[in-house]
Amino acid sequence: MSNTAPVFQLDNSQSGTLVLTLSGNWEQGAGAPDFNELHTNLNALSPTVLTVKFDNIEHWDSILMAFLLQCSNHCQDNDIDLDTSSLPEGAQRLLSVATAVRPHQQPESSSYHWLSSLDPIRMLSATLGSVRESLAFIGEVAIALTKLAVGKANTRYVDFRAFCYQSGPDAFAIISLISILVGMILGYLGAVQLEQFGAGIYVADLVVIGTLREMGALMTAVVMAGRTGAAYAAQLGTMQTNEEIDAIVTLGVSPIEFLVVPRMLALVVMMPLLTIYADVLGILGGALVAGGLGITPLQYFNQASAAVEINHIVVGLIKSVAFAVLIAVAGCRSGINSGRSSAAVGQAATEAVVTAIIYLIIADAAINILCQQLDY
Amino acid sequence: MIESPPPIEVRNLTMAYGDFVIQRDLNFVINQGDIFVIMGGSGCGKSTLLKQMLGLITPAEGDIIYSGQSFVHADSNEQENMRKRWGITYQSGGLFSAMTLAENISLPLQLYTRFTPKERTEIIAYKLALVGLAGYEDYYPSEVSGGMQKRAALARAIAMDPDILFFDEPSAGLDPISSRLLDELIVQLKESIGATVVMVTHELPSIFAIATNSVYLDASTRTMIAYGDPRDLRDHTDQPVVRQFLTRSSAATTEETA
């Protein structure tokens, strides 16, 4: 068997002309030589004509063509004439197809050092930019809502109804599970501490106030942010990818009125209802725990009904409406501003959930501080 | 000397969704080096036939034989091995939008070959240069035009030096100049790498320009009614539907070339 390792040889016996002879099998896994070896030789010899010859090559594939293409590009850059006339016809033709179009020069601007992403001015301007974008979006939504109030908006009732169903009844199962468990957690948390003071019965007050003011609204909102907010972002992001949003705009319809308003209104209507439902189940969950600790249901509900006050309920409902708006804004904004690829839609959904949860926590804290100050 | 079996042979193929038969009794052979076109009106099952040939849908009856080996009856390992010898471009490109063009082409190479990373980079540069996209390695599919996406998809299809190239509507949505260039590219690549090409298309200019063999699927009789070189069929077929299909736009072709 002859030597089949892929190698190249250079012959510069003729002045100005360099003969490059390739031999062996240039195939995948055969360990083809690196173009850099040839590159240094070419630079050192600086010929005016480079003639390429095949010597005894039985098998060759793309790796040989890739090598030849690099040769050809180098020759073109350094004004060397490349003579390929002694190559097999297939290789010649492939090379001529590959070199038919000049390589594209990528603009330089996109490359910058990663440290520059820590530049405070850049960070500040990025934050300001995203805040401005959010404000602009909220502004557009406000305009659309005003139009809706006057009755001039292109918002369809059918859409609103469908989204109500998606965000309301469809969410019952998960909301039920979460709120019963949260009620039980609150119950255990309080019961252990209160028992030490012989005040076990006050677990009912703790569960009722905790659920009505805080956990009912917050847990519902977290579930809805993951469930509905992400769904909105994915729906709108896919519509952006499919150019559906462009179609809506060119029909002369504002995508905010047509797509965002029904989704937002559906959440605003359904979230308080879901919150009330979650409150009831949370208090029931507390009752289960209290029962386990020797408090009879009658005692528990007696104590609980004394703890229910109208302002606890009102605070919970105000929160739920605020949360609904925030979830819808976060979801729809990420969706509408999404890029046009599958990765971008995924990114939009992630961004929707992350921003929604940040908004929720900040808004919750703000409302709690406000209530504290107002003594409500 | 025994003649080697044709790269693709379709035998008694029946395609159906449940009880609804789309096409029955398809029998044809695709020879080595053919540019084979699957023609037919809308809804006749062209794309379904292609999907069955690609093994994305299992035929209701019949067999598809690649180089003498049945694809339908092969186990999944053998099917994988047969698939590695194919290059496929889909109607809308089918490029992975989360990856750059270089990563798209690199994927089959990473999965199925033992090239070193440096060799891979060189091969990617070469494949992109072949389709006229040299220097576009770091672009995402969404950042280049539709015609460039089609060409990039072609670069991915030829990454593994396939024996058979499948195209689903290669020139759909391209302007006449780009689709002409794409046709020429397909012919040049086919001739230099020696592949067999199978395509679904109803672009008559490109059918007459590059196809060497074809099959016509009829929607009303639910079977193939013509087989052969499309230029031949245009002039000599006894099927009025096929002549109608081929000549209606043949008038358009002469206008265009004039």
C-alpha cells in the first residue's frame, strides 16, 4: 500500500513559479495539513505564480476543497496568479463556484470588550432607555384605554371574552392548589409560635389577615405572571415573528388596541375574582391546620369572621388590580418588542416573567408602606 | 458487471391520511445524477410525497428503496445511517434561528464527523463560499435576506457532502434573478459533487431549465399520470392535464427569455 497520508510539497526550482503538489488521501480524519504551514512558506517565497497539482490523490472531500479555497483567497489577497488547470474537473468547478463571490466584510463596530458593559454611563443610558420604553408603552396603553372609554377603539369583545376564559376558569386548578397550601403554611407558621403563649386560637386572625391583605393577592399574581404573562409574551412574540403584527398595523388598527387592551382588561377583571377565590381557599387551608392542632372548626370560623374587616379585603383587591395591570404590561411589552426568531420569543417570555415578578414585589412593598403610613 | 441499483426507487406507494387516500400506486425510479422534479397542482400531495421519501411520514402501503435498501422496512438505526447521506432544504429554509449561519452548518459536522474544530471552521468557510455567502459566518438567519437564507440552508444541506439532495420549493418567494442563480448553483453543485437531486416545485422556468426527469401527480385520479423528462412531456404527452400544466407557463418562459 502506498503512502496515503495527506501531504503537500513545494517546488520553487523555476524562478517566480512555485509548484504545490498535493498527494495522499485528503479525507475526513486523515489528518490533513494545516494551511498555516503553507502560509508561512508562501510568505517566505513570495512567488508570482502558484501552480497546484494533484499527485496520486484517490479520495478527497471537503477538507481538500477548504484547503484550496484558503490557498485561493491568499493568492487573491497577495496578487499571486493561481494556476489550477491541472486539477480534476470537479475540483476546478467547485473552486470556481466558491470564489465566484467576493467574501463579505463584516462591519467592525459590533466587537467591543466585555468590560465596557460595566461602563456606568452605558448602564445608566440602557436603564433610562428601558424605562423610557416602558413609559411610552404605558402611555400608548393609556391612549388606547381612553379611546375605548369613548367607544372608538378597535377592541373586540370576543377577544376579551376568550382571554377572560383563558386567564380565569382555566387557572382555577393551579390557584386552588397554591392557595390551600399557602393557607396551611401560614397556619403552621403562626400556630407553632402562638401555642407557646397559649394563644393558639389567634392562628385564625393570622391566616385571615395574612391571606386577605397579602398572600392571596400576591400568590395569585405570581401564578398568573408565570402562567398568563408568559403566555401573552409568547403569543405576541410569535405574532411578531409571523408578521401578524405588521398585518394588523397595515390594516390601520393599533396593535395596542387590538391585542394589548383585551388581554389587559381580561386580567384586570379576572384577577380580583381569582384573588377572592384564593382568599376563601387560603382561609380554608388555615382551618385544616387549626383542626389538626385541636381548634374546632366552629371556634376557628368564629374567630376568623371577627378578624375579617372590610379594609383588609379592599387592600387585597386594590393590590390584585395593580398586579393585573403590571403583569399585562410586562407580558405584552416583551411580546410586542420581541425579535423575529424562536430564540427571541423564548427570551421575550423569560423577560416577561422576570420583569412581572420584579414589578409585583416592588408594587407590593410600595402599597404596604402606603397603607402603613395612611394607617389603613 | 452488475449494474448498481438506482439511488431511489418508489414502489407501489400509497399515501393516505387515515381512510383518505391522497395518491396511490406510485411507481418510479430516480437515476444517479438526475435532477428529479415532483410536479402537480396544489393539494395533489407533492409535499406529502417528499415527506414520505424523507421518512417524516410512514407510507400507508408500498416501499421506498434507496440504493437497493428499503427505507420503510429498515430499523431506526439503519434509517439514521441512510439519512446521513441526504441533504435537505425546507420550504422556509428551516435554519435554526437561534444559531448563526456558521453554527447551523457546523451542527451536522459536529454530530456526525470527527473533524477538529479548526477543520470545521475551514469547511464552514468553504461551504458558505460555495453558496456565495463567504464572510457571513457570524450572521443570524434573521439578519440576512430571504434568498440568502435559502442559500445558507443549501450550505447546511451540503455540509456532509450528501449523495442525495432534497429541495422543497427551493425558489418559492425568490425573485426571478435569485431563483435563476439558485437553479444554476444547484446544477453546478450537483455536477461537481455528483449528487442526485429531488425537488418539489411548480416554478416552470426552473423545471425546464434544470430538470432531467419528473413525475406528475394528478389530484383528481389520485395517481401519477406522467413520468419522464419534462421537456419531452411538454411536447409528447398524451395527458391533456400535464400538457396544460407544462405549456401554460411555457408561454411565460419564452416571454421571459425573449
